[in-house]
Amino acid sequence: MHSRILCGLMLSLCMLPVLGAPQIVAEGRWETLDYEVSGTWRIVRDGAEHRVELDEDFETKNGPDLHIVLSKERLNRITNENATERALIVGLLKTADDSTFFKKMKGAQSLPLPPAINLSDFRSILIHCVKFSHLWAGAPL
């Protein structure tokens, strides 16, 4: 009898979330707005830190200045011209080979978010070419 209780208690403890383990705050798939973008994104909280993660399945055409942007606007209200207004430019996407403009961007990436960020202020996540003000893809948060 005691071994059953002990076994059940140990199983229950194993099913509890690990304290301090990273937690997914938001996740989704990219919606193509101009250029084909595929893959999964997520926002992860790890202790007091947040980051945007792109999965291994992320892929798009390379661009000269592609950034991840968090916007306070709904996705259906964002245009090339206003994509960086009321928004936070999170960071530049990296390419495996910067030697040519025409290589694809693909694979996992992680971009840190500012420590004091309030994610409830934002409604959309974007891939945006800042240099030429060109919106590639997005998703609602």
C-alpha cells in the first residue's frame, strides 16, 4: 500500500512543470503578406528574459535588412508604410551565407527581447525589410 502511494506521489511530482523552465508565451505560423515565408515562431519566457524563436522549419527569400518587429497594431491594419510605427524592432534576421542577396534564409534563430517588455502591449509579429520599408509576413499574437 505504501509503495503505491509513494509511486503515485513520485509520478505526480514528475508531471509538475519544472520551476524556472522556459515557457511558451505565444506561438504561431507566419502568414505570407508579400514574399513566401514558412515555419513556426514562438515567444518564450525564460525566467525574467523573453526571446523570439524561429524553428528549424523557418524559410524565406533573403532580403537586405529583414527584421523581426512586434507591432501594437492588428495585422490587417499594418502596411509597408506603417509597419515600424507603434512597434518595436526586435532584431535583424541572420543568413547562413551573407555573400549573396539571393540565398534563402532558413533555420532556427533566437532574438532577445528587451527586459522590461510588456507583451500585452503588442498585437502582431512581423518580418519586415526596414531598409526598403517592405512587409514580408506576419502573424497575430
